[in-house]
Amino acid sequence: MSSAEQEGREEIVRVGRMMYERGWIAATEGNLSVRLDDDRILATPTGICKGQMSPDDAIVCDRNGNRLSGTRECTTEMPMHVAIYQVRADVRAVVHAHPPTATGFAVAGKALNLGIMPELIVTFGSVPLADYGLPGTPALVEGMLPFISKFNAILLANHGAVAYDECLSQAFARMETVEHFARVSLVAEMVGGPKLLPRAEIAKLFTARARYGVCLPNQFEPGNPLAAEDVADDGSENEEKFEITRRQLMSLIDEALRVRGVA
């Protein structure tokens, strides 16, 4: 066994444990892989808790996802990893998980595509939502194909998320940022709705990527991410929400007075 393969096995165990401890995966969910060279992929097998693996549990597959060595069976989601490696020569590691908040967005059919924070815009631009595909079938990969070349993380409708980068620790960091992005978006929605940055400011952040050492294939274009101008309205929706809230409040007051015998 080469030193690179041994290091890859140890890294898979380390990152798998961190994913499990953060609650991004439960039971035997999720999978990880590392591209060893042009012909071999080191990957987690099926049917094992990623938080309780040993280095010997990982299996080696060929470039098409067929097992070459290892005592365990290959995951049925290996085609997802293979597709990413085939499209992106720069990618050396892939992480697939079900982080709760990000997966909640995927289940709700919502991409993480709001221009709300400089750090998130520089890192991702946005995180698109791939159409649903039955896990373990070609349909899962088909939904991802339009996005692999342009983005470094993808939400999978009614499923979870996948992130990838030049090494496993970086792919893990991208998944962590996806979940952080989802949490911020959710909280912003709960406290009145996010205030998006204007297009001019988002364009500046895309230009600044090189300064921060971020290399992404996608460019700023309408919807990646959504800017303030993309969601501008006349305020009628907010007025409608306010009117509903006002009526609910008046109803509660009337009920309180009735109970006290005032009304």
C-alpha cells in the first residue's frame, strides 16, 4: 500500500467521524471518496457507520466505480462520485451528507441562492438545487450534471448535499459552509426576511475572489446568487402579511376580553 493510499484511508476515517459527530449523517448514511490517481478512487463502502470506521474499511475502485480491492461492498451512490471526477479534473475528494438544515432546504425544493453575506458569495456564489433522482440510479447523477462544472457544492432535492474540492479536508469545509449558509438563510427568513445585497456589490465580491485565493468556475450572472434587484417588489406582500398579523392580534385581544367578561 502506498503512503498516499494510507493517508487517504486515515483521512476518510477522520472526516467521517467529524461528519457523524456534527449530526450530518445518521446510522450508515453518507459517503466519502478520494481520487488516488487517474485510475483509482478510495471510497467508503456501503452499510457502515461513517463515525465508526477503521482505515481498513475503505475500498479501492476503478475510475468507473467498480471495486478493485477491499472486503466490503461498494456504495450504490458511487456513480455520483465518479461523475464529479469525470467532469472536474481539479477535484480530488467528494463528500456526500445529509446536514439537517441544508437538507431541509433541499426537501422544501429551495436552492441556497440568496446574495446575503460576502463570505458566502465569495466561497460559493450560490448552491444550486439538483432535480430529484432515485439514489443509486442514473437519475441521481442526471440531476447533478448541469451544475457540476460550475459549482463546488450542490443540494440534492429530497435527499441531501454533496461538496467537493482538491482534498478531503477542503471538501468537508465546503459542506460545513453549506450547512452554515442554510442556517443563516433560515434564521433571516424567521426574523423578517433576508435583505439581499445589490448586484453591483455582488459583482465586486466575485471579482475579489482571486484576492482571497478562491478559484471557482462559475461567474456572476443573474440568479447566481439572487441580488436585491432580482426580488424587488412593491411591498404588497409585506402589507398583506402585516394585515394578517394585525387581524390575528385583534382576534386574540377580543378573546382575552371575552374571557374576562369585558366584551
